[in-house]
Amino acid sequence: MTKPALTLYLAAPNGFCAGVDRAIKIVEMAIEKWGAPIYVRHEIVHNKFVVDGLREKGAVFVEELTECPDDRPVIFSAHGVAKSVPAEASRREMVFVDATCPLVSKVHIEAERHHEAGLQMVMIGHTGHPETVGTMGQLPDGEVLLVETVEDVATLTPRDPEQLAYITQTTLSVDDTAGIVAALRERFPAIVGPHKEDICYATTNRQHAVKAVAPKSDALLVIGAPNSSNSRRLVEVARANGCDYSMLVQRASEIDWRSLEGIRTVGLTAGASAPQVLVDEVIDAFKDRYDVTVELVETAQENIEFKVPRVLRETSGAA
């Protein structure tokens, strides 16, 4: 039986970013150095496939430091943690390694710098997201006001409207964030912004690639976890740019093939915490059912790499 023809537009860049790659290496190298089990506070990155793979190697994932024994090393996830977490680990004399993405750490440093200058912070982010919790936890209670939408800006009650600065979660929608920033600047003209956009390069690049793919796709699939902020934003970006049928799937087994009957073009991308193996798996699943032509739609190239902490590099022999 002849397979129907289908063009698969593969958005690029997609998949792992430098911060995710670094965080996973940190866990793997920690297991190599200290042996299993290694404890990891929160999922190291938001991807079940990755987390399950590390669990098989000896990582134990917990939500709080109270779940970790004193005598085993603990890794802090790529999303970052409040200052109270490493402080408690130090008090307990635990061995710990911070896998916070350097671009998230940059936002932490910005927040502290503005706080030292006497400014109250406004954070644009999602309530309860680990990165938001960690960033807000860099400063004393009340020093960071959280907004999620343009509407939230109207209800802000800062200590002094003339002494404000804003920061953002690194995995937000570029377009949505621009609207919130505009609202903040309109209501608080003196508000200070970051020297460079807080939304990370990988989030921005993946959203731009989806914008290029979405208008010519009958359907678009984003490979990523339901709790992955950057992956969920890609679905939203695709829908906002002309592809109404845009869905998040964790892997090929979750694809609803019946809903794709009759389509001729499919866009495909992956969130920054989704590994290449899952992208390949989805492409192979389409090839099993269709006569597939894969067309790469590349809008940027990435060559960024973040080094792992020296304590791990020295032991493993890595450069």
C-alpha cells in the first residue's frame, strides 16, 4: 500500500540548550565521582525521558532538601533555588553542586544588584514555577512583586513607584513578555530594565523558528513535557502564528494519528529540555506511516557551551 506524501518542516534550533546539557552532565559526573545514589532537588530539567534515564544511573529526585540524607551529595536543578536552600545545605555540612543555568544565575545577580541600589523588583514569571520561586528567593520577602499578565500590572502596589526594576523568567513567550514590559513602562516610567533581555537565547531562538514553520504547517508538534515552560510557550507561539492544531507530546507514543488524517504538512520542534533521541523517534514514527520529505527550517545557529563546576571537571578529567 502506497504511503501518503507528507512534508515535515523541522524547526531549528530545537531540543537541548547549553544550560540543560550542562545540568545533565553535572548529574552524570557527580554519579561518576561519588557513586550512587546522588540526590537531585527537583527534576534536573523538565523532561521525563531524561529524568528516568538519570534515575536508572543512580539519581534520586526529591522536592525538598529535607528528603536528602546529610551524607550523600545533592544537586540543585537547572531552574535555580532560593538562597535559603544552599544555606541550609551548608548548615548541614552537605556536599552540594549547583546546576543552575548560568543565564538564570545572571537574572539572580541582576536582582541582587538592583536590590542593593534600593530598587524593589517586579518579576515577570509564572506563579509556582521553580525558576520563579528560586529567583524570588534571592531577595527578602516583599522585595519581589510577581506579575504574570498585562492585567496584573494594573494592580501592582509597589513601595515607591519611582524605585522599581524588572526581571523576567528566562523561558517566557517573547511576544507576551514584550506586552507586559510595555504595560510596566507605561504605568511606571522610571522602571529600570535589564541591560540585556532576560529571556534566554535558546527560548528566543526556538520561538523564532516556530514562527517560521507554523504558517505553512497543517499541524505542529512540540516535543516536551507538560511542566516545561519553554515547551508550552512553543505551542502557544505556533497557534498565535497560524497553526491552530499545535500540540505538545512527550514522545511518539503520544501522537494522536487519527487527528492528523488528511494532512500534508507537519511542523516539528522540541523544547530546550527534550533530547535529540525523541526528535528522531517522532520523525521515524512519521516515516512508518507517510512518505516523508524532511525540510529543515533553520533561523539561527547555536554554539554556546557552559562549563560544569571545577570540582567535577577535575575528577572526571574533563576539560
